[in-house]
Amino acid sequence: MSQKLNNTNLLLFLGSNISVTFGLSMFTIIMTWLAYNGRGSLMDSAFVSIAMMVAQLLIAPIGGVIADRSNRKKVIVLCRLLSCVVIFIVFLHFYINGKLGIVIVSMVATFLLTILSTLSGPVQSTILRELVEKEKFSSVYGNFIALSGVSRLVGQGIAGFLLAWIGTSWSLLTIFVVFIFGVLLIQFSKISTKPVNNYSESSSKLRELKEGWNYLINIPYLKWLLITACLTNVSHSSLTIAAPAIAKELGNGPQTFSLLTMSLVFGGLVCGVIGGRMTKKIKTGLAFGYLNLLTGLFTIIIAFSHSLILTCAAVFFLSFVITMDDIMYESIVMLLTDSRYRGRIKGLQVSIAMLLMPFAMLLGGYVGDLIGVRNLIVISSACVFLAAIICFTNKHVRSVYSGHYEHAVKNETMQIKL
């Protein structure tokens, strides 16, 4: 009976997340399009993306603290209800006077919704870990990635059609209903509400965040995996800004760009379905080295390929490998990290990644203009190869999956002075 109940809660939890991901992707596409369409300015649409990055950068660490000290179900329900309020206000604005302050409204609304989704992100990770048995976590997390990818892809696709068919106001009302559905699903679930830490309300959140940071830098496998993740993020940022230029060089720019995007999405989806099961059979952290090595090789292929088919294939397998690395990384953090720090570790990782990405994109754009887009991709692959070298040579990364190391991690956790 308990297993059935747990499965029901897991399905309700996943259904709620899929529903919200679907609605959020629709909302982001609509806001970005409205910002661009107002004056036909790429800079206006860029402001919406910047608003998202800034919100994630500022809020992710706070979300980690909240995940470790609060009633997690209440946090998720409250964040999603507030998201409904934001969406409904935006709906009223466009219903009454849709042409007033489009760019500002799009930026502010996207910023607020990103804050709310970022606050609940670490909470969702800790809840998922508690709903799933340790042996099944990798598989379930892989399926979670696949389902989230599908809902995001479908949401982005439907958003444009809704705008054309029923207009901005009613599209926003549709998103509002989708979010309400997500709130109801999570409300009906019986997930744990007990905080993993018993801090008083007056306890300093800065102190709690510092504790999480100390844990992160004092557990060797977490510190070195974070360093390798930062290196790979720098490389991925360069690929992101290079994609349109590569598509243009291959011919039929917009259509080719769509094909490259689809290859990227499907690579992640396929890995999400089967990657979790594959990682269950991996017993050594050396796999991180091999995955980064493959990432570098596929990046090199993209840099030198002048064939659309070969480039799409390289992008597909690159996405597959990157998603596999993400599943392994998330599984390790959720399975081996002390439950008292999971939320803060997740929040700090997101914040650090978002801190690096804008700088990497700006630098990549500058360097790419100087030396050419393909040379930029070759240089960016060096970051991934460096990450592979670290994974192969660092003993903490190599042994991170062994039972002996798990026991050692627990002992080290007890000795950390915070």
C-alpha cells in the first residue's frame, strides 16, 4: 500500500512539474515575441532573456536555503499560486490595453515568474529524491528530464499557434489555467512537508548559505565536479551563440537552425529515456572523464563539419552525452550529499552556472567576431578537454561512485567545521 501511495505521489509531483514547465515555456516564448514584435528590435527580446538570467543568478542560492529549512510543499504551492497571480495580472494588462509598455511588462513579468520558478527549483529536487528509492533515482530523473523536455518543446511550439489563433490575452489565460492545474496536482499529493533542518525563524539565512558553501568546498568530489561543470558550461555557452552562424554557413539559415535545434532537443530526450538506466550500471566516476572526452570530440566535429547531416548527427550525440553527464551529476548530488545541504548545494550550483554564462557568451561573441565562429568552437572544446583531464586525474572524481567513497564522504561530512 505504501509503495502504491508513493507511486501516486510521484505521478502527481511529476504531473505538476510537467504542467508548470509546459505553461512556463509558453509564457516565455510569448513574452519574448511580444517584446521583439513591439519595435522589431532584437535588443528588446534580449532584455527578456537577460531578465531571466539575472533572476536565476540572484535567487538560486536563496531557493537552496528555503529548500533546506521550510515546509517544501507549502513553498511550491505558494510559488505557483503567486505565478498564477502574475500571469493573471499580465492577462488583465493586455486585455485592457495591450500596447502599453510591452517591453517593460514582458521583462518584469518574466523576471517575476523566473524568480518564483527558481525559488521552487531546489525544493523540487529534494522532494524528488525523497519520493524515489535510491536504486531507481537515476532512471526516474532521466525520465523526468525527458518529460520536461517534451513539455517544454510542445509548449514552445504551441505558443506561436495560440498567439495567431486566439491572441495574446486569451493565450495568457490559457497559461493561467495550466498553472492552476499544476497547483491542484501538487496540492493533492502527500509529499513530506517536514524541513530537513530545524533552524529558527530568526536564524540568519546568510549563515545558512555560508554553511552550504563550506560544505560544497570541503567535500572534494563536489568541489571538483563543480569546477568541471563550470568548464563545460563555458564551452556550451560558446556553442549556443555560434549555432546561428553555423546554420547560416551550412545554408538555408532559419531552416537549418531549426534542424540543429531539433537535433539538440531529441538527443536530450533520447538520453532522458534510456540514460538513467545506463547510469545505474556505471560504478566509477571515470565515466565523467569519458563523457567530457566525447563532448570535446563531438564539438570538434561540429567545428570542422560542412555537411548538414554530419553536423546534425554530431549535435544529437553531443546533446545525448551532455544529458548523460547531467543525470550522473544530479544523481551523485542527490544520493551522496548530506540531506541537510541538498537544497543549498543545488541553489549554489545554479547560481554559479548563471554567473558564468553571460560573461562566457559576451567573451565568445567578441572572440568569434575576431577569429571566426569555427575557430571559436575549437577553442571552446579545449575547456571540455581540460574538464576530462581533471576527471581522469582527480582521485575524488574517479572514485565518486564506489561504496567505499560514499562511506568516506559521510565520515568527512561529520568532520567539517562550519
